[in-house]
Amino acid sequence: MKRILIILMALLPLVGIYAKTDKQVVVLSCDLHCKGCCDKIMKNIAFEKGVKDLVCDLKTKTVTVTYDASKTDVPTLLKAFEKIGKPAKVKAKDEPKETDAQTGATTLQ
């Protein structure tokens, strides 16, 4: 039994090497009217394959999605938004992004 534990402990660092993820972040513009819209997105998009984190900002009407690029991509995420009745589009890079903590953003944790 000790021998098995020692072998497992020796192999544990190797698991971390192969478990690296290719995290990507995309900011999407979405027509958000109320907290219910944010809740709907948080409850549905959070369970899409590859989604790691969601931040739904009602004031700027944006959703920031952190995802594993080896499991999903932006077109798949856009289809998921459309499926729940909240079509979204990728926010242009030159549009200002509000980073104040007081914006009313909802975060997946």
C-alpha cells in the first residue's frame, strides 16, 4: 500500500503539466434589460462546455466570458446565447469597457 501511494505522489506533478488549459476571454454585447436577463445568462451559459467564468454587466450591457479554447469557441458561445433568446455579438476592441467595481456586474463564482 505504501508503494502505491509513493508512486501516485511521484506521478501527481505530471498531471498538472498535461492539465493546462488554453483560456481565452471574449467580451460580448448583449441586449440586457434587467437582472432577470443576467440571471438567465448566468444559469444557462455557465453550463456550456468549456466556460470557466462569466461576468454579466447590466450597465454596459456586456457579458465577459472566460472559456477554454480547446473545448469551445466564440461561434459556439454565440449560438448558445441565441438559443436562450439573448443574441449577442463580439464587442469591438475600440469600444470603451467600464472596469469600475460599482458598475453592477454579476460574476460567476
